[in-house]
Amino acid sequence: MSKYVKFTYQRARADIAPFDALAELDACRRKLVDEHLLGLCPNGVGFGNVSVRNSPTTSFYITGSATGGLAELTPADCVRVVVYDFARNWLSYEGTAIPSSESLTHAAIYESDSITSAVIHCHDSALWAMLLDRVPTTSKAVAYGTPEMALKLSDYSR
């Protein structure tokens, strides 16, 4: 268990099949890393992640926790979220990586909009300062990686 992941997760399978979108997902992730919008803090805590829907299903592939510092992603650095339950604060996945702490938030976005094919979660302090109080944001009282965060973002995307 990761101390940063605030939901319960259960591995359905240790192996993850190679997926067609891995190269594109990694190319996007590397651009975000180069711009310092996604990465690894000096203390080893990762920030930001990317995911892609496994169309036409409700499952999706997401970068594993603390993978922002990797030079290149492999299937072993991602997980496939196969089922989730917001009420139970739980998900089941395939792969050996630890699911991103924001996996349920990504699930809520995919669930709220059937045409969304990818989600990018990055950190940009300049953009944040510019948009604060000008666009919908979650309350500071809503902790990251929680069902409350996932459902709040789901509300905004409708």
C-alpha cells in the first residue's frame, strides 16, 4: 500500500497486456515532464499523471504512482483500472505498479463523459494563480484522491 493512495485497491492480475496507446501516452507524459508540469519532487513524491480510456469499455490505463521521474514508460509502469466503486472507495486493477492516487478522479471524469478518451492531470502554479476564483475549483477541504474529489470533478464535467 502507498501512503499517498487514499482508496483500497485490489490487483486482479499481475500482468498487463501491451496497449496500443502506450507510446502516445508516454510521449504526452514526457512533454509534460519537460515542461515541469508532471514529475517527481526532490522528496520522491510524484505529481501529475495521464490516462487513456480502453475504448469502448469503462476501463482505462493510467500511469502508476511516482512514475513522473522515469525516462520512458513501459507497460509495467501503468495499470489498467478494470472496475471501481466510489461508494466503497475501491478499485480493481491489472498490473504491477501501484495505481495513481488520482485513479478514482480519472474514473469519475470518464464516467461523466462517454466521449472523453484521455485525462491529463498536471500541476502549473502560474496557470493556477491566473485561474483561481475565475473557474470552478474544488474546495481546499476536499482531499486529493478521495471519492469526494472524484465526484466533485464529475459534477464540473457535466
